[in-house]
Amino acid sequence: MSTTVEVFSTPGELPFALLVVDEPAAATLRIDQTSEGRTRPVRGAIGIEPGTPVPTYEIPFNVPVSYRAELFATDGTTLGFTTPVEVTLLCEETWVHQPLDPSRAATVDLDEQTAEQIERPTPGELRWAENASLPRRIGKRRRGIVEMPLVMETHTEEQATALSSTLGDGEGNALPSVLCIRTPGPEPRIPRLLFAAIDVLTEVGVNVSRGGRLIRWTTSVTEALPAAPGLNASTLSYDDIDAAYVDYDAADDAYASYDSRDTDYSLAGTAP
């Protein structure tokens, strides 16, 4: 049995980790990710066969992250868990991407107004017993962040187009309005992996009328569950690589190694 986790972080390219759990005794498995005290299933890693490579773009930056797989027999009976493997993905950029289509991604700068006020409500009510001088509070579990100000800046036309695309293009590509935001920390004091529900993203051209490219994007976000982890973007295939280049020589020339070629998940879904 073996579990390998390889992290990829190149400036200007969406950082990710590549997970492979190889356990011949299992028929299928599910991989979970734990970071900052939270455990969640890895997107695209539910009910997969052992040895299947899984790229995950939902690994936070600059904090320890552990991965553990639960193994299942052919009849669905659990066979137990693998030993957790811990890694840290180093990155000093802030990335925003669409969980169901990681090719829709952009680097941004966060304005100081971002998260200047953070609210995490704990709903409840006060109930008075007869003749009591003080009430008893009946509360519910504390919720995630609500209505947090988010102010982002882009500095090039390419950045602006990429950020806008994360919410779809209005041409029939319906995408959930819950984005994955990963920050390097330590500020702002929000989860390094934040899934943010966005109703309206306002684009303000700071100096566009004067020929500049600085755009400020303002909104308020509420922490929400992303699309179900069983839903996943297209996986990379050799057909995708073939479709992206005119011939094998062009594909070979585009990468420093076969490994970098075979893990260029930006090409996923290129093939018709």
C-alpha cells in the first residue's frame, strides 16, 4: 500500500496537488483532506479505483494539509483507512478559481478593505424559566463567515478576463456562484481555503478611462459549501494533449519533462 502526494506551485500557474493511493486489496476508495481543523472529501476522489491519479486544486497554501483514504471492498464494506500523509503547498499568491472548472482561474491582489469586518453568527434565543432572574440561552452551532467584504484588484486585461470567467460567461455555461479563494496568509484572518458564495461582483475601472488596466472588484461573500465533491471537471487524457499541439514534437518542445506534460491539467477537456 502506498500514498503519494506531489505538490505543484509555479508563479502564474494554478497551484495544485496530485494524489495517488495504491492499495491492491481495495476495490474503490475515497480520499479526505484535513487542514485548519476541517476535514472534507477531495473533489473527484470518491469511489475511484486504487492507483487513479487525482489532481486537487482545493489544497490551501502555507499550512499543513493531510490526506487519508478510506478503502472499500467490492460490496461497499469498509476495509479501514490509510495512514495520513502530510504536505505543505508553498505559495505567496492569492488565487480565485471555479471549483467545477479550474481552468477558470485568476491571481488577484486583495485590498485592505477585504475582511475588515468578519461575522460568524451563532444563532439562538433566550428562554426564561418561571421566576428566574436570568434566562437560559438555547443556541445552535456557530456558522461560517457571512456578508464579508471582499475587494480584489487585477492589473492586466488577461487577469480581469480570467477573474470574470470564474462565474461563467453568460453564453450558456451555467456555473455555481461559489468560488474557491486561496490566500497565502497570515492576513486577512480568514480560512486559507475559503469557498465564497457571490451574488453580485461589481467591476470598477480605477484608471481604465485613462488607458490603465487597474480594475477593482467589490462584493460581499458568505462562506458556503461548494458543488458536491463527486462533481468534477474533465480529467486530463492523452487525447487532450494531442488536440492541444500540432504534433508530438510540438508537445515535447512545450515541456521540460514528460512529467510536466502529463500533469498539465490546464489542457483537460481540450479534446472534442
